[in-house]
Amino acid sequence: MKIDPDVMSITFYVLAIKTNGHAFVILDGSHPDVRLPAPFKGEKEVTLEYIVDAPTPITDWSVSVQGIHATLSFGGRPEETFVPWAAVLSMIDPVADRGMIIRGAPPEQPAPKPGLRLVK
């Protein structure tokens, strides 16, 4: 059975936030529908941190089938953000020490150097 990556993303994110109050979302900042502060827009990899009990609380956090919307603090300044699920690369729940790669492949292992053998 094939599971839709967006359904996996929503489930993982909501569980991380509801259970532990903390999640990192790694996204493609060059996706056309992403809303980020100007310095991050267009970056190939951006990490956003969502913390329920942050010193600057997230008051407008919402999750939908379209993506994640929240006003986050950047250098102490509130900025509206929107991350469509299509832009999510991976997610991390730092409290539970687990993560999930949504799009793309895991990083490649370096090839062994000639004359050396790989021992696992």
C-alpha cells in the first residue's frame, strides 16, 4: 500500500507538536508557495522550529491539507510563514529523537576509497 507523503507529513507533524510541543520542519524555501522572510525565500534548504511554549508564543498556528501556517519569531520580529506540504523535505521531533524524510533520498554514503574495504 502506497501512503501519500502529505498524509505522512501531517500525521508526523501533528503528533510531534501534540505529544512533545516541538518540531523542526526542513523545507525547500524556493518553492513558489512558501511564505518566509525575504532573507530565507529562495534558499534550497530552510529549517523552521515550531515550539508550543516558546518565549514568543505561536498564537495563530494552524495545520491543514494545504500546509502549516504560523507567525514565527525571526530575530525577535514576528513574521507570517506558510509551508505547503509539497515544500517539506523532512521533519524532526527533537524530544522523541526521531525524524522522517518526506521527499528525496537520504544522504548518500561516501564511496569507499580504492584499496580500502567497507566494514559494517
